[in-house]
Amino acid sequence: MNWATHIDKQTGRPVEVAAMRTQRGQTARGSVRQRSAAKISSRAYSPQTKLFYVPTNHVCMDYEPFEVKYTAGQPYVGATLRMFPGPGGHMGAFIAWDAANGKIVWSNKEQFSAWSGALVTASDVAFYGTLEGYLKAVDAKTGKELWKFKTPSGIIGNPMTYIGPDGKQYVAVLSGVGGWAGIGLAAGLEGDTEGLGAVGAYKKLAEYTNLGGVLTVFSLP
């Protein structure tokens, strides 16, 4: 992140960088706001590894605010946004977060923002989905990719697991790209600043996936 330098321990508030602060008539350029996708989907915690497994965004933006009047039932965001990949050229990552020590243990970069939920099992396997449509399984301790499967559409749903009536364990995920990242595909928008900048940021997503909703279920050996 480059919009703040540190946290003031007296107030608990971030100390902002003036050039990145939202101000009318001024464009904040290249603001990096790497945040968890947890406001959209779930993260997971393993009591065995004592780590959180978190899908994240790694997106920069040029942010130009303007005055807007409130209209009930309409979006109330007075800003023009242009979004693009953060440093390193990727827009997301799936990370293992050590909350006790405040550090990232490992991070798997993703071309697009990671907006699916996360699942971690007692066998130390973590699952998550990508906007291209892959369901991935990784080693919960190291992040090493163990397996992946291309579903029909981008994944923003939560992977989940259950024991079936036959006693077998299953992993299921609903694929179907949508939300903010999929607004260009879903609504046929083309302008880079449309959808609060999401149309431009995720324009290449159409090269990797399609609209649609499919529940895919896998059995574990």
C-alpha cells in the first residue's frame, strides 16, 4: 500500500500520504490498495497451521473525485476511476497470513484479483478459485500448487466440503463470474472507467472465461 506510511499507535489511525488523499479537483495517481477480498467472500483459518488463508486484490488506481448529488436508490460514488495491476503486473494473490506475528508466510500471485472464498482442510490442503475459472488446491503449509481444474466460468463463490451419504468426502464450488470484476462481461460495457474502473481493469477476463453458473463437485480419494 502507498496511500499511508504507517499506523499512529496513539490514535490507531493510518498516517496518510497527502498526494494519495481524496481531494476534490485532484487526481490521486497510482494509488495501491491491496486488500482482502473477504468483504466479498470468506477467508479460512486452520487451527493446525495457525494461519489464515486469504484471497486478495493487488490493484492500483487513478482516482479523481467529483461532486455528486444523492439520489435514493442510485450509486452514490463521486469518482472517476482507472484501475490497473499493482507492482509486479498481477492483480491478486492467495496468501497465508500469520496473524500472531503480522506477516505473510507465503503468497501465490494471480493474474486477476482473487475474489473467491477459501477453504482449508484437516489434511493441510487449501482450496480457492480464480476469476479465470480455475479451482486450485495448494499445500496449506508451503503454498505449493497440488492440483487445479478449469470450471466453465470465473469463480467468486466459496469452495466447501462435506461428507456424503456414501461416507466419501466431497469438495464443491459454484462458478459464475460476476460482481464488480464481471460487470463488463455481464452488462456489455466497454469504457475503461465504467463500472468504477472495473471494466478497464478486467477487460482481458473475456479472453479466459465466460458468463454462466455451474456447480462442480469433486470426490476425494
